[in-house]
Amino acid sequence: GCQVLDVTGSNTTRLHCGVSSFGYSGTIAHAVLEQAPASHAWPVAGSTINVQLQNQKVVFLFTGQGSQYMHMGEGLYQHERHFRDVMDECDRLVFEAAGWSIVSLLYPNGEATGDETGRLEQTKYSQVAIFALEYALAQWWISQGVVPSVVMGHSIGELAASCVANVMSLEAGLRVVLERGRLMQELPAGGC
């Protein structure tokens, strides 16, 4: 179950946290600083974003495997040059190292075939695609002036966070992700 607590002890603030286990061995903590106003209009692809972050800390959280889907990030890829440039750099590095294209996998011409969707479900492809998308998205936000004070990730997201934090280069991060995905793909069904 999920338990929601007012961590300030005051009904006048909006700082809340939730803790849930979802029946798995581990606990997930969620923090919501404030809900977005109901009248908030989300930006349209290609529009300018004005962000007011004076005296605010920004945290980028990067997800693990299982979040992937065909065409993820395609609107940004089509309309946001900086995002596209970073994805294309990831694509170039992956193609040089492994001989396949992230961009062709995620954004096939026309509708995705069962083969493409099936490939994206394979660990050796999905982890690289997730990493590239997370890294490109973070770089796009940074180019918009939204710079994280903290980065965190789960599983493959930890590697994306490491690269965004300049712990390792993009090229080194992609090499690690490619090898990690390959090794995990080779495990027998059900694990070790």
C-alpha cells in the first residue's frame, strides 16, 4: 500500500512524501513539493519554455529498463535541434561500436513492425535506447537553462546520471551500456 504523510506537520504547506512497497522487496519513496496548478498549459513542441527557478534545487531522476516504447522522444527529436543533435551523437557512437542505429530502432519510417518492437524489448537494445534518450533529454533541459543540482537513477538510469554528472564521458557511458546490455541479454531466462 501507499502511505502519504505531511512531513511538515502543518496543513499550510504542500511538502508531502509517500512510501510504497508495491509488494516487492524494496521500498520506493516519492516526494511531491507542490502539485501543478490545474490551469497550467504544457508547452507545445518547438515552443519557448520560461522557467523560474530562483533558489530552487532541481533533481533529474533517470529510470531503469521497462520504461521503453517505440517512438519515445520522437516529438523532441523532430522539433528540438539540441535534443536531436545529442541523440544523433549517441546514434553515431553506438553505430561505430555495435553496428546498429538507435534512431532507426526508435523512429522507424512509418509504423513500427513487430521485429522493431521485439528488438526494443531485448535488453541489449532497450538499455542503450533508454540511456540515449535519458541523456539527450537531460542535455536538452540543461540547454533550456534547467540545470540539476542532483542527479539520481535506477539501474540503467544510474549510468545516464553518471554521464550527466560528468563522472564519465558519453562515449565511455555508451560503451558500458552496450556491454552491460549484451551481458544481461546472454543470461538464461529467469536470471543467473
